[in-house]
Amino acid sequence: MTNIIDKSLDELQGEFKTLKLPAFRAKQVYRWIHHKLSFDFDEMTDLPKPLRDTLKAKYSLETLLIKHKTIGNDGTIKYLFELKDGGLIESVFMKTREERKTICLSTQVGCPLGCVFCATGKLGLKRNLTAAEILSQAYLIAREYPDISNLVFMGMGEPFLNYDNVIKATNILISDAGANFGQRRVTISTSGLADKIKEFAEENSQVRLAVSLNSADDTLRSKLMPINKKFPLPVLRDALRYYSSTTNRMVTLEYIMLDGVNDGEADLKKLINFCRGLDAKVNLIQFNRTCKDFRPSKPARIDHFVEGLLGAQINAVVRRSRGEAIGAACGQLAAKTSA
């Protein structure tokens, strides 16, 4: 049976029309699923029982299975989800302060890009997640922890390699009739797929864009992130300029600080030059250990990068990672039950 969670409101209304049902019934079902987070047709008490029986015969409301939860000392919670086909993904709930509760969503089972500092990239790609599987992560966590303030597509996988399902899930999350989540509180992160960045610019949404940069040197970035061979820095920079000019929105550049690799003076100068003329801010991120090949930069080097960027009139902050002790921080997700 078709998973009804996958359906946009327009799709659902179209199918209800073929069933000779009024459009308002589709809106009722849509609201039960995406606003009230109900995954049982029998709970939809404002629907007639014969309609509920019809829906049960035609559609499923299948969500993911929470297989394991790991709770860190800082309050971060890593969820291990099992998919219908037995695949495993991880998502993360983070509470950084009383009013900020963030869910980090995965978009693929594994990842094909092979970034050398990322644990997920070592898994390879199993498959893309469906829109329903993406939404299920958010909804199952939100049922346990209401009042979610932010959603970030920064978990397992490259969101723009699963573009259609990610955009479909995002549009459902921000739709007025559904979850009605604030667009500017949703961030999609990409490793730098320039063609998809330009396509995303045409979506005409207020959803934020983040790009994992990690080096402004083409040779080094290609070693760290093989995707750079396909979309080298000049191509990526052109896409970012197009995005900002089309959307009038700022881009966040994510820069993981690796000791002795990308944190030298030459690296700082190249980063400053890359950022000049871009409507962008830089998030400097301390490396979370995923392998023995790299070490986190010393705090003094990170502070030096902040000072250098700010001195060049480039907005820069240090993003403090959470959940490292339980394998839930940036780059650590690998579908394991423990760190």
C-alpha cells in the first residue's frame, strides 16, 4: 500500500477527488498526520468510520521504528531508526538552551561522497530515503519533544543527491495546512553540488542553505571532499553568487578545523579571498573525532581564524558541537547503537 505520509496536500486532494470525496476531507487527514502527528486512521475521529475503513484499505501510515536511543551528558539524544527493509539511519535531537530544540535529519542510508573526515561517508550509499522516511524522523522525535525550534538536514547522506524527496518533505514541513514549521528555521546542508544549489535557488522559499566548505584550496578540498573534482571552487562560488542574487539570502559556509591540514595562515587567506564578494557567514567547527588521520585544531587556531575573518569584514562564529561523546556530532553518524 502507498504510504500516505508521502503525499503532498495537492496529491492527496487529487486522489480523494477520484474517490469522490470532498477536498476538505483530504485537509482533515493531512492535518491529523502532519500537524497532530497521528499515525492511526482510527484516531482521526472527525472522519466517518466508513471513510476511515476505506483509507485503511488503501493507504498505510507506516513510520520508522525507534530501535535504540543514546543519551549524552549534554542532553543530546541520538536515535537509531530501522527502516522497513532493515536499513538503519541515525537522527539527533539537540537542546542548546531552553528555547532552542533542534532535530538533525538524515536523507540517505549511508552516503556516496566519501569525505575523508566523515564516518557516514565510509559506509557508502545504500539508498535514498523517501519523503515519508525523512518526515518520520522529525515527527517521531517531535512527539517525544514538542516545541521543536529548528530542523537541519545535516545527518547521514547528501540532501541534494536526494533532491526531490528532500524538497517534498521540506515543503510538507513548512506548509500552512501541515506541520506549518517556520521556513527560516529549516536549514539544508550540502557538500557543494553547484547544479542543485542553483536549482534550489529557484524554489522561492525562505529555507536556509549551508555549504560544507572545509577548504578554499582546490587541491586540498578535492583530497578532503572528492565532490570538489566535479564542482571545483570557482564553479561552487559561482553557484553561491547565483543563489544569493536570486534569493537575496545569505549562505552559511561550514568549515571543519583540522589541525595542520586546513588551519594554517595560507588557508585563512584563501578562505578570506573565497568569501569576498559573497553574501555568506562562516561557521568554524571543531573536528569531532571520526578516525585517527585527523586531529581537531587547537582552540587558539580557531580563535585566530575568527579574528582574521572578522577583521576582513566577514561574519564568522564558532559552532560548538554537541553529542561527540555518543557519536552524534557533526560527521560521526554511522548507524551504530553506541559511540
